[in-house]
Amino acid sequence: MLKYGTRCAGIWTSYHVEGDESMTPKLVYDWFCLYFPQYASHVVSWYPHEKNSVRVKQSNGAEFIFTYKSKMDWRFETVKSFSKGTRGEKTMTELKKKGD
């Protein structure tokens, strides 16, 4: 498992480029630290998960996925919840394609 960091740095507010919806894993982790300092203080490791998301492991063994797209569009959930949601999104996408 890769360990990218355990503490938060500053947030780069000028990072986003118009038309580019992806962010670096470090930037996503920085947003996680800003939004959830109580969880960030117990992170033992974190690593990139999928586009715009990081997986964080807590000192008690719990693991979470934080996905950040914008200030109004983000998710913080358990790995199990993320897995269920991902399967559901794929199913809905497939259903939409069938309906077109």
C-alpha cells in the first residue's frame, strides 16, 4: 500500500482548469482534510482510488472513500457503500443506453 501523506497541506484554489474535471489525488486529499479534520487526524495511510477520489485508512482499521468534484458535489462513504453505489451507477448507465 502506498502512503502519500498523513497531514493536510494548503488547498490550491487556482488549480482547476476550465474543461478539466480531474484533480490530482493530493488535491482531493487536501479537500478531505479541510472538510473532515476529525477523520484526517486519524489517517494512517491514503492512496488514489478512482478519478477524483482517494481511499483513506484510519488508525482503527476503518477505510473510507472520499470523492470530490466541486464544493457542492462530493461524497464521503465506506468502501462497502462506494462499491454498492458504483455497481448501481453502471446499471443505470446501461439502462439509459438501452432506452435511447
